[in-house]
Amino acid sequence: MPTATLQSRIENPAMAVPGALPALYALGASARKGIVPPRTLLLIDLRVSQINGCSVCLDMHARELKKAGETDERLFGVAAWRESPHFTEEERAALALAEAATRLADRSDPVPDEIWEAAARHYDEPALAVLVLNIALINFWNRVNVTTRQVAGSETR
């Protein structure tokens, strides 16, 4: 049990700015129309949220994955997916792309050709577009939630 009461700095901006939440929901819905398996997108959401330290999204997406029937081994292993035997080659390519696109400042070539090409071996152009939008959107949510210190359990999506 935490010793301090957690409190957000402000209301979630996506809820405070008129029209923002429906627009964000619409973007998220368009990226989840079945081209990329929903579990793959949720695994990306979970991994990116781990990298960005977003407790709101970690809590939400872990619960969504459990509800979708995800195993504990895969949930626990997503932080170390490279060393875990529980992920497909397609998922590994998507997770590598998600990590590179999240950690843009960590290298001179943020998304190297080998990472892009690995993803392109498993996903066609429409699916790659979905992956890129999903990665950008979860990074958006992470940055909003972390900056304003939104509290896990007070989901806005």
C-alpha cells in the first residue's frame, strides 16, 4: 500500500479540452480495425507504457490483456521480450519497432532500417501504418498521463 496519497496535477487534458477525447477515441478505433491482432497492439501498449513509466496505461492494458485471455508468462515477460520464449516473430518485430519509435533520442538513427525491415517482413504497408499510429498514440497517452500525474484506476480512455 502506498504511503502517500496520489493525486493528479490537473484533470486529464484529453477530458478538459473540448472535442479532444472523441477525436483520440476515433483515432484509436481506426487503428484497431483488425489489420493487426488486438493482442499485439495491447502488448505494444504495455511495453511502451513500461518504458515511459505510465502507471495508468500499465494498469489498464495489463487488465485488458488478462481479460482477452493473455497468459501470466507473456504479461510478465513483455518487459524482457527479447529473452522470453513466449512471443512470436511477428510480435517481436512489432515490439522492436515500438521500442525504437518510443526511444527516439537514444540513438543517432532512432528507427534503424533493420528494425523497420524486420517489421516489414511480417506486416504489409497498411498493417505497418496501424503499428506506427498505435505506437504514436500510446506514447501520446503516456506523456499526457505522466506529465499530469494521472492516477492508475482513473482511466480516461
